[in-house]
Amino acid sequence: MSDPVEHQDQPRPPAGGGGQPAINAPKVVLVLFALMVAVWGLQSLVTRQGEGWLLLHFALVPARYDISNGLIYPGGWAADLWVFVTHMFMHGDWLHLAINGFFMLAFGSVLARRLGTGKFLLFSLLSGLGAAGVHLWAYWGDQAPLIGASGAISGQMAGTVRLMFARGMSVMDAQRLGVRHIRALSLAEVFTNPRALIFLSVWVGGNILFGAGGIMAPDGASIAWEAHLGGFAAGMLIFGLFDGRPDRQNVFS
């Protein structure tokens, strides 16, 4: 006998017979994307000197925290803190921005509907901080700046993985049917679910291939694949702390 709650996820025609909006994403996701576009617009307008100023003040540069190199970065201790957030809104070029925007609209929208605005923002922030922490560990003392929301979005993808494979759905199914009443996969179930394992293998393998191999990286830049993996791991681990579904066994599930 099927659970009657499951039927609440079935699509309903909108009131008044209206059609679906062209971009069916939660407002918080659209606002975040708009902020990233606005920041990229500013980056594209400044001179090379101005771009350097922005990177020194708002990108995450591992060398900033290595006092042994004798370098002094602008902004002092306040910048030491704010760059952990501001670097997520900067991007290297329009393709970098477009790729991140696409994945956030696809995967972040599912998670935002599940968690709600406040939890979604905090979840994304912590995933991004996890990504930044792994990057600092991997590149301690390096002067190359880290920019982009990829780490936070990788965490959003991880959270969505625990939802989209719970009933054998694709991310498009999750978008269409709704995710509020789906029982999320536990961590153990993620690693025993064949479809989830295939997704994880492709995603992790692709990051290593494109990141470590330098494929599709812009000239003079590299793909921070370690940060992607760090953000993904953080999102996978903390999802249970944010997911307040009544069928959840415990906060670490």
C-alpha cells in the first residue's frame, strides 16, 4: 500500500490555467545568479589594474595566510575573513560564469525547494567554505587567486544527489515533481545505490580529468578541482544537519 504523502509530489496545473514560468527556479537561486552576473559585469568593465585590485581585495589567495613569505595583502584581518565569501561571486570569464550558473539553476533549485531560503544559503556557504579550506590545504602559500562559486555549487549538487536518486529520479524529474516529501538517501544508501554511484564516479572522474589534466581551462588559469571535491564532500556530509524531514533517522543520516 503506497504512502499517501507521496501523492503530494504529483504536479498540479497552475491556478487560472497559466503556464509555467520560463525559468522555473526559486527566487533565492535567481538572486544569487543575478549577483554573480553583476559582479562579472563589474570585472569586465575595469582595467587590468582595476582587475588586479579586485583580486587582491576579494579573491581567496592562499599566500595571504602564509606569514612566512613576508607578503602583505590589502584589507587586513577583515579581508582575511570576507574573501572566504566574496571569492564565490567572482569568475574568470563568461564561460566560467555560465557553467556555474547552469549547474546552480539545475541542482541548486532542487535543494533550495527542499531546504528553504535560509537553510539553503547557509548550506551553500558552508559548502563553499569547505571547498576553500581544501584549496588552502592543497595550495598553501600559493599566490594564484581562487575565484568562483564552483565549490558551493558542488555542495549543492551533493545535497541534490541524496534526493534525486531516492526514488530513481533524474534531476529534471526532481524539478518537475517536487522534492518536499521525498525521503532522502542516507549516506550509506548513497554508496550502495547503483545510479548514485555511477553519478559520483562520473562527477569525481570528470573533475580529476578536466582539473588535473587542465582540459578546458582558460589560458593562464587552472581548474580548482580539489576545491570542487572539497565542496562536494562538505555538502554530502552536512546535508543531514539541514534536512528537517520527519522521516529522517538522525542528523548524520
